[in-house]
Amino acid sequence: MKNVTFRQVRHLWPIYFLILPALSLIALFSYYPAVSATYHAYFQWNGDEISEYIKWDNFTRALGDPVLGASFGLVMIFIATNFVKMVPSIVTAVVIHRLASERWRYLYRVAFVIPMIIPGMVWLLLWKYFYNPNFGVLNNALDATGLMAGLQWLDVQMPMLARLITPARDAVLQPLFGGIWGFGFFGLVVLGSLGGLRGLMKGWLWGIGLLAGAWGLWGPPLPDWATYHFVEGLRRWITNPAVLARLAHMAALLAVAFGFGQVLHKRRPWGSSVIKWTAALILATFAVLVVTSAVWTEPTKAFTSASPPSWLGHSKLIIPALLFWGFPWVGVLGVLLYLSGLGNIDQSVYEAADIDGCGWLRKFTHIELPLIMTQIRLTLVLMIIGTLQDWGLVFILLGDSGGPGGVGMMPGLYMFHEAFTVGEVGYACAIGLLLFVLIMYLTIINNRYVRVSK
Amino acid sequence: MSDMQGLAELEKRQERKSRFRNYLGLAILVAALGWSAVHVAILSFGPQSDTALVASKTVVRFAHWQLEGRCVDALNEACREYEKLHPGVSVEQIPIPERAYEQWVRTQLIGRTAPDLIEMRWGGDIISRYFVPMTDRVEQPNPYNADDPDLAGQPWRETYIDNMMGGWNDQLRDYYGMPLSVFTVRCYANRTLMKEAANVTQPPKNLGEFIGICQRIQAFAQEHGKSRKLLPIAGSEYTENIFRGRYWAMATWNLLEDYDENCDGWIGDNERLEAIYTGKLDLATNPCVRAGYRVLYDISRYFNSGFMGMKRDESVFSFAQSNAAMIATGTWDAGSLWRQVAGDFDIMVFDFPIPTPEQPYGQYIRHRITEAGDRAGFTFGLTRISRDKERAVDFMHFLTSRKVNEKLNEKFRWFPAIRGAKTDSILAPFRPQEEGAYGVFDVWLPGDTQLHFNQQYTQYISDVDPEPSDHEEFLRAAQGNPDAFRSRYRGLADKYLARLGGKAPGQIEYPYAKYIDDWRDNHYEEFIRTYAADYKKLALADYDRALVSGYYPIVESEGSLAHSRVQAMREGMSPTIRRNYVSQVMGEAGRIGERADARATVDRIRAYLKDQKAKAAGKGDGK
């Protein structure tokens, strides 16, 4: 990059002057609040003049806050689901792109733009009505098709299945992986070992995330600094046999996963395939175990009572209802973005693929998907940021406590609740900073490691 | 050569031209900025400036959340009437939906953009920080009552039915609000449906009868295949809240005898905190607390499914559409409900029934809620940032003059707050009932305990009872492996095993009704034990944090006191100034005392907990 000399600045000053108004507005409305929030995160602040410096207290409180912890858990579920929800948009875009008639392609594109002008509030009311227990479309459709009886049957059978599987599952997974979630995470670690130890060193940011996750699932609880002096707390912690045992267990699991990767990743051509298939097998087993033994463990009793299921009022139905929200999940913006990417693929590429005898699936996996990876990466970043920040929908539907049992509490909603209902704006700032760090971390990870093939 | 010179000349000309083009954009921007600056300056300081506009036309803005019925229209009409009386004044109404009201107002107050008058709903620290004490003003007569033979010349305060107690702040010991109406809450019933489904024409005499009616309606609905379309009570988060306000207060009123240490007729935050932390009061086992939450659970069985996910308008709509036989709401819905159902069905209104001593909970719920001391509501406070405080107060004088208040409340179909104002005839069953108990006890503090309570309570109250098939499953499991049975049903299994009294499962009769009773008890115990543990974890920190905010009213009161002192020095000790002065001195002393008391409570609890920890550690070492 070429440095700009003072002489050039003197010559180009009108250009710098022209961007000044925009810069000052951004500084005033975007950077100043962010700097102010960073500053006030260290205060017990009511948003006005009551402000008392309390050092790290807001952060230590946030890190030990079970409501905030659960809200991050929920947001992770939403991110995982929203990731899956990206698939219908990609498929729709590819189907439209492959239409032979240019006119139909155009018509479909227009059809996807039209819903963008419908206000979000109208969608919200439509979906709220869709879930209405007495008059809503969903319950009436379930009744009419007999699917309600199917749900009633599942409400009895799924918990029974869970009761059957859980003892065996825990007997195997508990001592080895600390439980089912530890097992799933182990699958991710195996996948992360694809580049061996050198790959881990190169992708140190990803490694930090893995280590943090491993500590959360397998590691010992942190020392009790609040009760003891720092050194004393550390001494008690490190000399505790239970802590040492858990540290050893965590180290062993990480060593096994990365040892596996280190040994196999250089064995071409089958080494990386073995790692991938092993990870896929673990993750698939994990998914099956989650569905059969960790989700529907207790009867919801929502489908068996005389009154109809209340999708947005029953603590066990709220999350499924929110996950199903927006079905069939064909995002307008996503489809248009993918279509723009697909439009850049030259016809000759398809012709070459035809000559090579590629079928429709191969064209999708080997041509279209890699060539719209830029758009996918963009929507992925937007989706992650949007999901982490989003709370408006939950607030409107469930109130600022997150509904029955607080099951719908999101980090953003909790931040809002603390700031504007309780008046603890300093604490809300600390939560905001934690969210900012997480979003930044996930964005960097995404930009670094989601590869774009050209 | 001449060609070369010509070319050079041409290049120079083009360069000059392009330089001019480069600066064109800048010139436009500078012109736009300059014009904006001049325009803003003219608006701010010129003859048409805001200041000048304020001088020529005063604007009074007021915000509230009462969007029901004809409230907004009626207030608009009153505003126009006031504008006619005062041609230089414009009154602007800002109605805000209730759900977003608190957050909206907080933001406006902090941002110093709040309207002159705001409907109030907060505690001491917000009020003292952002609102003007009205104690001086309430002693002056309301000029709009000048031609009223009964109220002319009387202090404003005394023209109120409740002596303006609705505007009095106990904590700050000052008047801060100006109320407009009086409210009571009642059960509304669809007379036609009650006759058809439950064969009743009169209101229930006690809680047992009320539950009986609900059961009959439920049975009728099932018989006629209308279990989804006909409900005993239109439930929502809002109606549940109303039932909770009544029955919780009725059931826990008796706690006053044991826990009101300072005998002020109220179990304060610090009294409750100390009682719970030192083990004097155990939330998990207290029978009054249990009665309060259990009765609410029993009543909520007759609400529609998922009522906690429903909003107020949905339950009112359900009642108005004859989808529910009863609803609990306040006088604020009377006008609009009567209008909506006119010609469809008659409405019967009754007070919340209490159990007879022999009925369940009869031992704890012995009195209805008194409304004798109910303070007037729909209370507006004057904000400190109001540009023309005198004009804003004058507008409130206008709204609270007997004639206007009567007219306004006639349109609202609410009770007027001013003495002598006539009441709409449909409000007869809502007349305040004088005898009874009142709310003395809350189980949360603003902050984390409140959030945990809201989350756990909503889950507790909205859960669904088990079905007969669950009962069969339970009995089957009881005959299987005892350890698996206990681990699956935990407290419920213990209750059943206790009922067995040593006999083998299946040897005693355990019908569905008994199972449901045990299940409900167990469900309550799980909720209250979890919450009681959370309370102990969170409440002290919440209370401690609130004490930091609580410091502000003291600082603020010193300001008012100084103002009173200056006023007394300037104007002499008139009876009004003396009263204000005394009130402020007492207020400040009270606040300092309360704060000192609160600090001492926290210190005592901490010392107690430390002592307990040391004892526990000693025992542990001994082992």
C-alpha cells in the first residue's frame, strides 16, 4: 500500500473533507455509544448520573450468571438451526437458476422480491395467528390431518425411548466423554484435527475456541477467587485431586483426538477421509442420540390434554415453535444473493460438465456450491451476527422475561431487560461487550476458515 | 511552434476546467452545509425559533399507556377544550402501548426528551430524580373549581376522593402525582352462558361455588364438543396477574403478625430479607405462601391452554366473543366491554370469592381485599425537564376540576377521582369494598430475583396437569423397580410411598383424584424450593445494589429542604411553608433512617451468614 504524502493530502483535501460529515455521524452514533458502553461496563451505572466504579464486577457477575449462560446456550441452538435453514434458500436459488426459460427465471426473481415490501410486523402477526391454540392454522391442520394424534403418540413414545436409551448411553458416554454433549464435542475436535498439530498451530484462533469448549465440557470449575485470596485460591484449586483428575481427563481426550489427526492426516489419499468419516460417524451418532434421548425426555403433556397445544405459551413448545418459525425458510435476501453468484457462472462451465458426464447433483456439489461460497460466507456472517443480536421477536411474543421458565431468553433480550427494566445499564454494557467479543470471534473464524474456492 | 503553444493553451484551459469540476461537488456540499447551519440558526434564534414559538404558543405534552376504550378520544376532546380556553396553548397527547411504556419513558427521561406530564409507575429513585415534588402546589386551590360551590377555595389535595393519596409517595414523603380516576377490579361473567352452561343466575357466594361453576362449564363444553371454543375463564398473562394480585394478597396478609418487625403495617424488603436469610421465614414451607400459590394454580386450571402466552386484548376478545364465560379485569375495561357486547349478552359483575373456613385454603384466606384505602390512579407526574411547569400543572388543574373530571370519566366509564363528580350507573357493582385484607408481602426484589421469579412462576402456573393415562403409567411404574420409580418420579414417588404406609404398591386405593392432588402439591413444592434457593442466592446482592440507587433520594431531599429553607426566609413561615418544611425534614429523616436500617440489615445478614459458614466449616473439620 502506498503512503499518502502531505503534499498529496494538501492536493486531495477536498476528498477528505467530503467524507468528514459521514465520518462524524458514524463517530457520533456508532463509535461514541460503543466507547461509552466499554467505559461504563466497569461501573454500576443507571444510564444517568448514578455511576460507581466497580472494576471487573460486572464481568465476573456475567460469567457466573446462569440466565446469561442459558441464553447463550439457546442462541447456539438457533445458530445451528439457522445454519440448516440456509439450505432451502440455496436449493431454491439453484432451481431458479437452472430454469431453461429466461422469462420464468425473471418472474421467479420478481416473486422473491415482492415479499420484501411486506412489513416485518405483518409477518409476525401472521405467524402469531398461525400458532394461536384455539383458532390458529397449525392446530387445526394437525387435527384435520390426524397428525395431532401422531404427536400424542410421540409424546408417550419418545420419553419411553429416552428412558430406554439413557442408562446405556450414560454408562458408556459419561465416564469417557462426560456425557452426550461431551461426546458431540469430541466429534468436532476430531474434525478439527484434520490438519494435524501443525494445522492447529496455524488455526490458533479456532484452537482457542476448541480449548474453551473443551474446558467448558470436560474441564474442572474455575477456582473460587471470591472466597480466597488469589494465591490461596490457586493453591487450593491445583492441589484438589478432583480438579487434577478432570484436567487429566480433558488432556487425555484432546490428546486422543489430535493424536488421531496427527497420525492420519498425512497418509494420503485415505488419511483425511478416515478422519472425516470418523468425525461424521461420531456426529451422526451424537445427532441420533440427541434426538432420541436428550430432546424429548419428558412428556410435554401439551398434546394429551383436553385443551389444544399452546405453541407460544407452553415452556416445552416455545423453542420448537420458534425453530419452526418462518417455514419453509426460503429467505428472500439469501435467494437473491445466491442467484447473483450463480449468474456469474459461465455457460461453458456447464457445457464442460455435460461433456464430462456430470449429473445434476455433481454439478451442484462441484460447480455451483463452490462458486457461490462467497455469498454463503456472507449470509453465514450476517446470520450469526443477526442471531446473536436478535431479540425483538422473542420480546414481542414472550415478554422481557423470556416466557414461561425463561426458555426464550436471548442474550440481547437479557441485556435489554437489565438496562431498561431493571435499570442496571452498566451490567447491560458488560453483557454487550461479551456479545461483541463473541460475534467478533465467530466472524474472524468464519472469514479465516470458511474457504472460498475460485 | 504556434501549434504547440495552442495545444499548451488548450491543455491549461482543460486543466482549469477539470479543477473547477473537482471543486463543484465541494462547493455544493459547503453550500448545503452553510444553508443548513443558517436554517438551524434561524429556527433556533430567529423570530420563528422554538424559543419564540414557545413564547407565542406553549406546548404541553403528556404521555400515558391507557389505550383502552375511548380513553384517547376523550382526552383529545378535553385537550381541544383546554386549547379553546387558552388560545396560546397547544396540548399534545402521546399514547404509548403498555408493553413498551416503561422502557420508552426511561429512555426519554434519561435522554431529557420526556414530555411535561407522564403517567407514573415507578419507585422512589426514578421519581425523585426525574419528577417535581408537588407538595407546595397541592395546598393551593384548583382555580378551575372557582365556581363550584362545594370545592371552591379548597386546597387541590382536598378536592380528591382519596385526599390525593394516589399522588403521595410513601418513600419520598412528598406528593408527586396528580391522579384522574379511581379503579377497582372484579370478575365479569357472561350471564347467558352462565345460565346455559352452569345453570346459575347469581354470582358465586364462595370460592368453592366459583370452582364448581368452572367445572360445570368445562363439563358442558366437553359434552357439546366445544372444549376449545368454550372456556370457564378467559385466561391471559394479564388476567392471571389480576387473580394473583387478589388471592396472593388475601393468603399472605396473615404473615403481617409474625414478620412486621417495625409495626408499620407492611413487611418491608429488609424485614422479609432478614427473616428469610436467618431462617425465621422459610418460603419453601410457609403455609400462607403455599395457600397463595396453590389456590392460583387451582383457579388457573380453568383458563385456556397456554394462557401465559396470551395478551390482555386476546382474553378480552375471547370473553366478548362468548368463548369464555368469565374474565377478571378492572373498571378500565367496563365501558368498552359493555359497548362491545350490547345486544349479545348481559354482563354480571362480582367480587373475587373467598373460601368458607371449611373449604380448601379457608384457613388462610379469610378476608376479601379491602378497597377502602385504594388510591386514585391514572396518575400523572410533572417532569423536571418540563419547559413550562406552571402551564402543565394548569392543564392538570383543568383535568381534575370537578366538571371536567366528571365528563372525562363519564366517557372513560371509570370512577372519577374528584369529590362530588357523578359516577356512571354501570359502575355500581365496582364500588370500592371497604372491609378486608391488603397486600403486605412480595417474594421478590427488583433485579435478578424478580427475573427468576417471573421465569419460574410462569412455568409453574402454566404447566398442564397429568392425564388419566399418566396416572395408569405411574401405578405401573410403582409396581416395578423401586429405585427406577423413585428416580423418575422423585417427590411424587415419595408422596405415594408415604400414603402406602409400608403396604405394597397396589394394596391401597390411589384414584386419579388423589394422584392429581399429590401431583399438584409436588409441582408446587418443586417450584417453591427452586425459587427459595434462588432467592437466597440472589436477593442480598439485589438489595445491596438497590441501596446505591437509594442514596439519590436523600441527596435530592436535601435540595428540597434547602429550597424550603430559602422560601421560609424570604416569605416568612406561612402555614403552607411550615407544613412543607416539616414534611421535608421528616421525609429526609425518614429516608436517612430507612437507609441506615437497610445497611444495618445487610450487615446483620452478612454477619449471620458468616457465622453459619464458620459453624459449618467447624463441623466439617470435626468430622
